[in-house]
Amino acid sequence: MTDTDTSVEEFLDAIDAAFEEYDQGYADADATLRVVRTHVEDLRDDVES
């Protein structure tokens, strides 16, 4: 597995966790969106480096 594959897999796991917290009512939509944006930025950094 390449570093990019690993980064994408970690990204998808993190996004799934954020959505699961939202679905269960632990986070509101704004908080979930902030978490998703952070993970998108992290993935971009990993892929571009």
C-alpha cells in the first residue's frame, strides 16, 4: 500500500467517524463540517508532500 493509499484510508475512516457522531447526535452540523474540513486539509497536505 502506498503512502497516498494509507492517507486516503485514514481520511475515509476519520470522515466516517465524524458522520457517525453526527448521526448519533453527538455533534451538530457546523461542528461536523469543521471536522470534515480539517480532515480534507490534512489529506491535501499528505498527498501534496
